[in-house]
Amino acid sequence: METGKKLVIVTGISGLVGYAVAERLAKEGYEVVGFDRQAPTPPPLDCTAIPVDLSLDESVQEGLRILREHHGAHLVSVIHLAAYYDFSGKPSPKYEEITVRGTERLLRGLENFTVEQFIFSSTMLVHAPVEPGEFINEDSPIKETWAYPVSKIKTEEVIRRKHGQIPAVLLRMSGIYDDGCHSLPLAQQIQRIFERQLTSRVFPGDVAHGQAFLHLDDLVEAFVRLVERRKALPPILPLLVGEAEPLTYSELQHTFARLIHGEEWETTQIPKALAKTGAWFQDNIPFVEEPFIKPWMIDYADDHYALDTTRARTLLGWEAKRSLRDTIPKMIAALKADPVAWYRENHLELPSQLAETKEAAKKSM
């Protein structure tokens, strides 16, 4: 049954970004329907979820049938966030099944709908890295590196070929974080320093390099503006979003250490060959927690990503209002206030000391 509200689809509504985007658009007065393999619990406020597995033709078809029957066939925007991602660095058939072919299935199914806009969540990592002092814009070279950005490059190509009459945005996002962190690379770096791990003292790349990040609230604002200004945008729009200043690895190290331990933190650059050997041994020692750092990551430790977001500012009137530098104190304050909860929220394995503290607290209750 159509409600008269402007209908928006958000795929991957259970994820950090999808959940936040869905709630914000609902507050803005849109009717929001989420597609995901499992409905989020609790669902975003005033949103509906339909179970859809993008790797299966019949699931996509059934989800779109339910959508048409209960919500209508006119969509002002489809915000496509669902994708496969892991940190193994290894090629996986799931990248093709979910990210690439899943997007193709969705576009094919949408041919029977009136769709005013299709937004695909891509990544800045589709671009080749640059040197400090240089900036990446939407026309900068594309470079295939590891499996995740390669899947995004392939999917962008699919969209260019298959979007038909649907205007499409290729939103190339930088690393996302929020006040509680919820960024695996940042959380892992904080964890290493918090636990005073030996690996927190070494780095196999140039510590003067860094990568752009973006606060979740600023990303959500970008999505809202894209939907609001959809009729003024070109038929196919690559668009970078991120903060203007990427913090270097060195600054991150010093800032985390100062806020956590109240001390300076020396970080020694080590040869990549040595780092790969150490990472391989860590990754293959039995009965030890699987490390975040994998040998394949070493090759990309020097990558520097600084973004020129002039296009977003010109077309959307958008620029990042928050900064990672100003948010880090909030992340560390949350960690120090309740380390167990912070580890859980950031999907980290508790160190033995925290695990014992947690168990003792349970027994005292």
C-alpha cells in the first residue's frame, strides 16, 4: 500500500552506515525500506525491512515483488550499500557473487520500477595512491590493487553499462568512523597501543603517510543531499567524500599514546620483508588469536590518500564538518570509561586482563 511519501530503498540496512542512513532519511520524511539478508534488531526507527540475499536471483526478485506490492513502484532513490568485505586480502567468489553480480541483479530487477536515482557505495581505494602534497579527485587514475577495491572497480563498470535510464552516483567513500570508533583499522591501532603490544612500536611504511577518513554523521549528510538534489545531478556521477586533511600514521600513533598512556610513542620503520615474515609467523602460530595485520597488507603500508572534494562541495554544498583529529579524544574517552564495552562494540578480542576483570565482575553480581 503506497503511503504518499517518497520511497527510498537502502540495501545493507543492518550495517553501521545503512542503519544510520535509513534512520536519518526516515526522520527527513522519506518512506525507507531496507534490503538485507537479516533484518536489523531493533530496526531503524520508522523503517521497514525485507529479507533479500543479493547473491540469489530468486531472493532479489521476491524482495522486489514484496516491495512493489506493499510500497509501490516509484523509487526516488536506491542507496546500495550491501557488499562483501573481508581483511584476508585473498580473492573470494563472494566478491563476484554479492558485490558485482548482486548489483547487476538489483539493477536488472529495477528495470520494472520508476527509479529516480541509484547510489552505489564505492571506495576511494579504487584510485591509485598519491604522494604527500598531492590530492586525488574523481578524474585521478584508477588502479586495481587488492580484492576489495577491485570488486568496487568491477561493480562501477557494471553500473556504467547497466544503469540504463536510472541516474547513478558512484560514491567513493573514505574510511568511516564515529565517536565510538567503529573503524576496524583505527580500532586495531588503538588496541595495539592500549595493550602495549610490540607491534605497536613498529611500522613497515612511511609514518609520514596517511589516509583520508570521514565521520559517519558527515557521510549520512552526503547521502541526504544526494537524494535531495537528485534531479540536478548528471546521469552518471563519480563522487569522492572525505575529510580534507588525512592524519599521518605518526600523528595517529602519538595522539593515541598520549591520550591512553600520557606518554610519547616512538614508532620505528622496519623493512617490508621483515614485517611480512613477522606477520606470516603470527598468522600461522597455532592456538593464538588471529592477528589483524596480514602479510599482504605490508605492500600497501605506504599508500597515501588525500582527497580533493571540490565536486561534492560544488554539486551538493557538502563538506566534512567533523574531523578525525577532534573525534579521537571521544574515542579514547569511551575506551577508558568502559574498555570491555569498547572492545565488544569494535569487535575486538578481549586481552586476558580485561577478560578476567569481566569474569570477576560477573561473579560479584
